[in-house]
Amino acid sequence: MSSGGQQFPPQKQQQQPGKEHVMDPIPQAAHDDYKPANKLRGKVALVTGGDSGIGRAVCYCFALEGATVAFTYVKGQEDKDAKDTLQMITEAKTQDSKDPIAIPMDLGYDENCRRVVEEVVNAYGQIDILVNNCAEQYESTTIEEINEERLERVFRTNIFSYFFMTRHALKHMREGSSIINTTSINAYKGNASLLDYTSTKGAIVSFTRGLSLQLVSKGIRVNGVSPGPVWTPLIPASFSEEKIKEFGSEVPMGRAAQPHEIAPSYVFLASNIDSSYISGQVLHPNGGAVING
């Protein structure tokens, strides 16, 4: 895609989680130029928030690369997107991988995360790749607008779930496994209107670095991906129509990414062929923004 000049049509979804199938344009989870190379053959991957956006693109690429894929979504709100993703990765899967599964669950609570992990292990017997990716965000102009209920909700989805999913999945992971956490450019540059969301994304960076040191002796690598602006359902569910129109124009490339441009970073970090000597690091597919830290 060329840089600069991008504008999105006015649109606004009234609640989170956002719905991909009603977006204009529909985010691009796949690209014909992607050439799989069996990098994840024989692996079982669990992706949270895999029904849409970056999560959908990651599930699709993982399936192309030979992984058996399970993903989570929010029941009753993301059912259509989850069904579409399930069909997409079923068609993309290789002959020697198993059929994918979609698991509806609110991951902000420890017991729910335990149930997700048990369902995946019961279906496939193992977990080799865990992608912690689910997130929600809300705009605010001042910290006074962020009450205790909202703060707890955002932290439960965006960082508590990462702790809970990891602690249960680790029981079924082995040497050579990989954990990949989705953070954000906002963790590095800040965002005045997404204060609670930005705080959770900073916590994810620290979580990634600390967990990598904890698990290095077990041969389990932990890394992160820090996307810049990406056209996903979070955007029309979070921002005003005016902000959506110019979304992504602030980065040097002058546009937001499509999900398929972010997913290969996850493939790279999941693949021992590509990244066996990388842990505790964060990749920055962000449209050319310069990041310190």
C-alpha cells in the first residue's frame, strides 16, 4: 500500500467490542503475496482476541504455516466475526494440522482463563504458542473521567488476562514454546486520550521483559509486538468520526496499517527457525515512528 493520503469513511460503533463485519472498509487480514513455509508445522497455537483485527490475521498466518489454531472471542458480541475467522482459518489450514476451534470467554478472570486452556489441551494435547492479544480501550479527556469500575475492566482485559492465560498455559508448554504479547506504540510515546489503555500497554512491556527472564531457563521464549495505528474494530468502537477519518495520519508513512501487515511479526517470533535467539524483545511495526525505550 502507498504511503500518505489515507482517509476512512465516517463511522462509529456504539459499544465495545467492535465488530469487524460492519466496518468500512473491512480490515484486510490476508494478502496474496504472503508465502508460507511450514514454519509452525506440528505446533498448537492459542490466540486471545482472535476473531478480528490483528488476532484474525495472526490466526490466518499461523494456519498457513501449519499450526493448529484455537482462539477466543466475546460471546454474544463477536459471534459473527468469530464464525468468519473460523471459516477463514479452516480453509487455510494444512493437511496435517487439526481443525481450529473458537472459544467464547471473558478472559478478565482467572477461572475463565483456566477453562480456555483446559479446552485447548483436551482438544489438542498441548500448547506451543500463546498469543496474548485481547484488548479494549475508551477515550477520555481527563483522568477524572476514569472511574474505578472502568479502570478495573480495562486492566482485567488488557493485562490481568495475560497473567492468567500464561500461568495456566505454562503447565502445558515445553522447551521451544513461545509466548507473544501484544502491546502498543502508546506504551512508548504515551496517549493523552487513552490513559488507562496506555497504562496497560506499558505494563505489558514490563510483563514481557520480566517473564522472559523467568522462563529463559525452561527454553520458553517471551516477546512482544508493539503495533502503531492499525485498522481494527477497536478504532470505530473507540473514536469519534472525525478522528477515524484521519486515523493513522500521524505516523511517517501517513496511514494506518492493515492487520496482514502486522501478523508476520508474530510468525517470526513464534518460529524457532527465525527467532530462536530472541527473547524479552519487542518488535515495532509502526509505520516508521521512532521509538525510544
